Amino acid sequence: MFVLGVMGSPNKKGLTTRLLARALEGAKAAGAEVQQVDLIDYAIQPWPRSVHDRDETLDRLSAEADAIVLASPVFYKDVTGLMRDYIDYLHNVADVSRVGGKSGFGISLAGGSGMGQVVALQSMYGFYFFRGYRPIDPIAVSRFNYDDALDTCYQRGREVLTAAASPQPFVGLADKVTYYSGLQYLDYDLVDELLLVVEQMMSSAEVDAEVLGECREQFCEAREAVLAGRRQDAIAAAAAVYDRLFHRRRPS
């Protein structure tokens, strides 16, 4: 089985590269042949007009992969332009199956504010959806949960090989929508994403127990407000915790 890792960051030594490398380590440990492509090395035209505008190596690797792992840092609440161009580029690669049920998963990393990690994943999973992939759960990463995410990437790399070994084509639109609606984060909106980021922040905040306890209490209020349909109240409560913890983080 062949697992292809696609790196959407222009920084080959950056934090997103470490996450993808860890995922490929997991796949390799489980028995896969793995390879990483750095999109910064390719002159990708999103909509090639002829075969002369295509890259044969990139076409071949993308088509042959039993699973594709997409990894991108977050630029302005979405994937990078490199990743967006790659997704568009694959539109005309006939052997990237529309119906084969191949596997994969996405990794997004939102530095700075932590916002945008979910929106970026939703962009990646739009590719998987329309090309007929059956991906496993994505990994949403910020600077607040980065160390834990490295372990998650390794485990997900192992899991994707298991899924790739038994591809399951969808039998219709209802089957596909049912499957995708059960994947993590794909139904999130901005409020849900804010709560996710705050939860990540609380896991790494460098604050005393009293302050953390107050933040957890306010976070619970935000969760309860969402369940009660009072989303504006949830935003206010979650944002208050976010502002309080933003510059406080336990050292790695």
C-alpha cells in the first residue's frame, strides 16, 4: 500500500512539515510505502490547458496513492494557495478516483490566533468528498495543542493504512453524505471552532489552578449556551476565556 503525503506549506522545515512527517512515520510503521511531496517544488497550474502544463511525477504519485494525506498551515482562515492549487490541479487527473473509496485525512495547523484550523480542514475534505474518497477523521492543530497533535498524527497514519487496505466505494449520494456528516469538525461553524480553540488553550495554559478553574467554569457556560441555542451568549463567554488565556501557555 502506498500513502502519499502532500505538503502545502512553503516552509520545508516548519511545524506543519513535522506533523506530516509524523503521520507518514505512523503509516510506514504499519507497513506502508510512503512518500512526501512538497508543493513548493512544483510549478502547479490550477487548471492546466494541455499535457505540457502538467507534471508527470505529481500526476503519477497522486493517481497511484492508495491514500493521500493533505497537510497545510492556515493562511487567512483557509489552506495555503499551494494546497488550493493542488486540489484544483487534480480536477483533470483521471486516475484520481471519483468512485474508488480511497482513504486519506487532512492536517491543518493554525498558528497565531489558532482560528481557521477547522475551515481549512473543511476545504480539504471538500476535495475528498467530490473525488469519492472515504477519508478518516482530520486533525485540527494550533500552537496550543501541537505536542499532543504529533502523537495523534502518528496514530492516524497507522489508521489510514488500515482504511486504505479495504477501500469502500460509496453506493450513492445518501451513503456519502451520511459518512461525511459523521466525520469530526465537518459540521463546525465559527462558534464551534472558537470553542475548540479555547479548549486547546486550556490544555496548555500557564496559569494557576484558581484561574484555570474559573476559565473552565466559563467555558462550560459557553457549552451550555450552545446547547440551549443561545449562541451569542456562547460567543461572549468563550471569547472572554480566549482573551484571558491567549498569552499564557505552559512551556513545551
